[in-house]
Amino acid sequence: MQSMSRKVVHAVCSHDCPDSCGVLVTVEELTGRATKIQGDPSHPVTQGFLCGKVAKYLDRVYSPDRLLHPMRRKAGVAKGPLPQGQESQAFERIRWEEALDTVAARLAAISREHGPESILPYSYAGTIGQLGYGSMDRRFFYRLGASQLDRTICSTAGEAAMLSVYGVKLGMEPQDFRHARLILAWGANIHGNNIHLWPFVEEARRNGARLIVIDPYQTRTAKAADWHIAIRPGTDTALALAMMHVIVAEGLHNADYIAAHTHGFAQLQQRIAGYSPAYAAEVTGIAAEDILRLAREYATASPAAIRLNYGIQRGENGGAAARAVAMLPCLTGAWLQQGGGLQFSTSSAFAFNKNALQMPELMQASPLGRGGRTLNMSQLGMALTQVDDPPVKALFVYNSNPAAVAPNQNEVLRGMRRDDLFLVVHEQFFTDTADYADILLPATTFLEHTDVQGAYGHYYAQLSQQAIAPLGEARSNVWLFGQLGQKMGFPEVCFRETEDDLVNQALDTSHPWMQGITRERLEKEGHAHLRFAAEEKPLLAFSDNSWFQTPSGRAEFYSETLAAQGKDPLPAHVPATESRNSSLNAKSFPLEMLARKADNYMNSTFANLPGHQRMEAATAGQLEMHSSDAGPRGIQTGDAVEVFNARGRLRLRATVNGSVPAGVVASRLSWNKVSGGAGVNVLTSERLTDLGGGATFYSTLVEVRKVARNKAAGVAAE
């Protein structure tokens, strides 16, 4: 599609969202400037619209605050927070050649002196394109022999849960939610961060379906629901098991499906016998009669769909919670009908050739002759301040902003301030992490490079074509790590491959679901649905045993694999170390804290942009409280408050409303520098989830007190 003066390019939003939207970018050919961005109307999930975040994406691309040139910290300037708008005063511009030479020389010297494992890459899903997320960067760090990063900060507990039950991360098509008669959004703010599922939910509701939301916070989705169940944080396992108790006790389960397609039902029956609605009511804060009603509604609605999102698996018992919820459609046989089942993640369906992209065999050519040790990204503070033999001497950050998003923020920042830590940051803006960098390198947006992408909320593969030339001297991850590999003297030709080479490699796969998805087809059509069957028919995942990839070849209520690992083979409610049901610190810090995501940011992405800040202004700098917690503390809406625990403290403004249940407070993630100097993660811990080694953001205890009005907001305390 093009005219004499403009062209329209198909790209894909690569931000960390299940929707993976097809995007059409209008570019003025004379100037090369993008002038319009819109959703692809031909994409069956995007349906021609974009979320409020990405609809304003050109504000990000052309922001006057973009980091557009390589920079080096000026001599004598200490690492640490920098005032927004004044960051460049701490750095001096250098040429790319000098930047690459400096980084390569320092990494080589650190590797010689301390061993290559003293170098740690730190990245996550700042882009979820196959090339940008993990390709040339993995090759570089494998060949270097650097420590490997266990990328756990978002979803690993839930992913481990899905694998333990089904052996694969698959689920319902988003389009099939329109056929449901009941939709259960469990820890899922569909309207806030999965907006392209919402039209299908609304279509189902127009046809008579009910929407029930289970969430401790009154999200946008909860406000729009037919029934919002405000569960206590970290108690989802107890609720799901109590629902099973009712379903089985009242004969509402599907005995035929259970006999043909599941393993361990007898053991599950024994476990759920102890989870009566009365017991679960004490744990969850939900009335026993409401638990009965919920179980009956779910089991008798036909078909019934569950949208399980990442909220419930970010507690200490998150793996068990996700396992229990994931088992519900196996108990009722909901998978047998179009519009029934569950969606958590569809990512296992996209069998891109990751071995070709990442080349793990390069580890054998490293100085170690093997892969480096693995460090958990959810424990970055520990890695930077406690790990020895060898200590981390170089940190290379890309696709992430750990100074804001990593748990136990004060410890993370203490590590980043180390004079003996060489910190390289590849970024689009002067983030909180960039404030601590020794070398800053400018990164491209998804409009400025080529990539290929799947999704974790639908089944369409897409090609993201470069729409505009990189602004300034911004460069992609592929270019950066290829150049560094050459600067390090690595002889392998793979470090000279281009984005086009890597796209072709990603699509070079023999997996049957990827057949027919070629570079040529994606260039022509923009998107292509995975091929699950020879003929067109509704996708009924787990309707027969061919879908399961577990050891038993069935859905596993009882996991022999977990039992062999010394873990509980059945889900059970175990109070978090930090919870009102645990004795640790509960008297000193009696309130449970939700360090929640903002509706109009993508984790910390977009938090610096004025247009997005205006959309988020209603909750900026606020601590939301229940009246029963605010009253005894003498706190009213608008009061300055300090929320604190043994790890840190924040000063915020109280909002006493109905957004959280009694005993729970909430504030949202942002950049530190736009939040008064600190963020919610000064309060969170580096404890890990029961499965998957994930972050436990929602297992956090705090206390709140009123402070004098003239106190500054957002100040952290060690």
C-alpha cells in the first residue's frame, strides 16, 4: 500500500503484551518520517485498533528525550540518580567505534582477571520479537563464557505450573471467548493489559455470558464485571481447591473426561477433601456461600472459559495457585467445547528455530569450554552484592530497566553504585538504570528494525518490517552484539549475520504447526495462523490426548515429576513467608502490599512520557487503602503517608477508596525519578516462588503511618 508521497509498512508491537498487535505505519517517503500508526484491520485479534499506550507510540519514537548517541560517563561523576532532563550533563558523547572498542576491551580485561563468569547479561522482554529478545545477544554471551541469566521475573511460576499439568503452554484462541457462557478472569486485568481480548468478552456478554473477576484489586476489568470477588493476595490455591471440593462433592465434574484424559484424580480427591468452603472462607476472605455459588456457576455454565493471567503466580505459592486454577477445566471437561477451557499463555505453539538463532553450541568454544553459571534475575541485588567466586564485575543491561523493576530495589541500587562494577546499558531513554551506567548505547524502537514474532495471547506469527531508518545513531540488539563479537575477535561467521539472515533462520523449522509460514508469506500477508490441523476447524486444545506433553500423556492432577523433585505433587495452600497468615513480621508489618502494574505503562516502559503520565495521573504517587485500615491510623484521602518495611520506605499520598479489601494496600510501578526518587520495589523481596524460581512481588508485608504534609514524596530508606 503506497502512494506517490507515502507508504504503509506492516510492523508488530514488540512490547511485553499477550496481544502482539499487527501495526500499520504510514511513512512520508520524502522525509522518511512516520506520521501515523494504527492497528492492522486485517489482523483477526488486533482488529484495527491499538491500546492507549501504543496508539501514542510516535510520541515515544520522536520524543526529544530519546537517547540517540553513544555516551560515556564523565570522569569524576558518581553513579546514581540523575534529575530528569539533566542526565546528559553526567555523560559525554563518543563515537560508536570508541564505544565498541571500550566495551570490548573492558569485558576482555575483566574476563582475563576474574574469569568470564564475572560478566552478567541482564535482559528481559523490553522486546518480545525473536531477534530482539534472544538471538545475537545469546550468541555473544555464550561465546564469551559469561554467566547466564535465569529470566524469571515475570512468568516462570505460571509456566512451570502449566507444564506440570499439561506439558505445554497452550490454551484457548482469544476469538473463541465469544462463545463462552461464563468467563472467569482470574488475576487478569483484561481491560487494562490484554485489551484485544476484551471485544470477544463483550461479544460473549451481549449473548448472555457472565464475567466474574477474581482479583484483590478493583481493576478496570473488575469494575466492568458482573461479579468482582476481592480475594486476599496469595490465597488463590485455597479458593481453587475449595471450588474443586464443591464440584466433586455435588457431582458436577465430568467423570468421562477425567477417566479418559487425566492422571491422579483419586489423589486429588483426597487433597480437596480438606478444602471445604468454610475453610477457604477463613483463608481467602470470601464468604463460604460465595465460594459455593462460584463453584456451581463455573461447573454448570457451558461452555466456561478462564483467562488466567500472571497476577496469581507472583506470590510465594504462585506455582501451586496456577496449577490449581489450570486444573479446573480438566475437572469439568470444559476443553471439549468451543468457548471452553483456559488461556494462560500460547507461547509453546510458536516453534521458531531458537537453536539456530541463539547457537548454544558456542558455549563449547568459550574459555570455559561449557556454559557459564546461572544467576536468577529476580535476585539481582544478591548477585551484585553477595555473589562470590567470582563476583559480578560487569553488568550488561538491555531490554530492561532493573533499577526500577527488580525486587529489593535498595539492594539492587547499592550494587549498581559499586565503583568496581562496569555497567553497560543499551537503551532508548535515560532510565533509572541508565543513571548508573559507565557506557550508554542508543537502542532502536520496533519501527526502526526488522524482527519476526509470535505471541503469548494468540496463534498468529508475524513479520515486523523496518518502517523508518534508526533515529540518530540508534542501533538494534542484533547489530550491537554482532559488532561486539567481531570486536572481541570471535572468528565465527555468525557474528556477521544480518537481521534478514536471522529472520530466515528463525523460520527454518520442521515443526508441523509452523508449516506454510514462510518469509514470503509473512511479507505478503503480514500475519499467518499456526497450522494445527489439515482443515479449518475450531481449535479444541486438550480435547484429546494428542495435545498433552506430560509423562503420562494426560492432564496431571498428580505430578510424578514434581514428586521426584521433592515437591508436593498436588497443589496445596501454603501461606507466604510474608502474609497475614504467617507469623514472620506480621505484627510489625500487618498490611499486604500490592506493587501493581500501571494501566497506562508497560511495566516501567512509557512512564517517562508526558502523554502517558497524563493518562495515569489519577493514581500517580498514591497509596490506595481500605477505610478499616486507614481509620485506626488516622489517615484520610489526601494525607501524606509513609509505607515501609525492613527493606525500605516510600512516601505517598493516601487514597481511601474501595479499590482494595481490608488488610491490603496498593501502589503502582513507575520510574523512580518520576516518583520522587524511589519506586514500589524498595518494599519487595528477593524470595522466590515455589515453582519456576520467579519473583514474589505480591508477597510483601508493610506498615503505613501518616506523616507531616511537608515531607517529600517517594524517598527510599535503606
